[in-house]
Amino acid sequence: MSCVSWVSTGPELYGVFIPVSNDCINVTEAYGANQSVKDKEVFDTDHYPYYTFKELTTLCTGPENYKIYGDPVQAYWSKAESNMFSGMNKVLKEAKNINDNNARAEYITSYCNDMQTKAFEDAKEILQKVVTEQNKNSNAFQNET
């Protein structure tokens, strides 16, 4: 019926693993996008999941940041992966009952794409929160009196 691979969306420390099935008929736009060669130096966290997860890794893993940001972010992805794994088990059980190959592929694709989208949107939100918190704590943003 279907083989499910768990594919990292970035560096393994913070790149949440998302389900991708060989039965999928497409991926979301963000995961299927190819960055233009002319933009090869652009670190685009708004449009490319890899860069979003790479930026989270960069901001969260330094010794001064790991306990404050790294632990909570890693715990969030661990919970998210666990929820996706449980969800994928339910999807595959339901998919066994769908006799039409195209309908089954669409059903599995829908779940995988929803998880891809959710992971990317969550990562962008988490990244924004981490950046905001780090900026608040930065001496550069504190007024001297």
C-alpha cells in the first residue's frame, strides 16, 4: 500500500521529522520550491523550511541560549513528532479501507501535506518568538539612562 519515510526539514537537532509517503502525489509549495540560483546567498526563512529550521538551530544551540531557548524548542518538536507519528498510524489504518488507489493517495497526501504546512508555520512562529525574546534581552535594544 504505502511506505512512509520520516524526512527532516532541516538540521536534525531542530529539524522536525515529517511524514512523506511513497503514495503522496505532491508536496506543499514550500517543500517543493527550488530557490533561484540568483538568490543563492539569500537566507529566506519566510519561504524555505530548511532555512527556518537552520536559523532556529543557530539561535538556540549556543551555550548561552540552549537552556533558555533550545530545551523548550526541542521539547516542542519532540511532542509534535510524536503527535504526527500517532496521526500517521491512524491515517494508514483508515487508508487500508480505501479501495480506490487515487482516493487513497489523495487521503495520505492530504495528511502529509497538512503536517508539512503545520511544521513550517510552527517553525516560523517559534523563530519569531525566539528572535523577539533575544532582541529584548540584547544590550543593543536597552536604553541607557
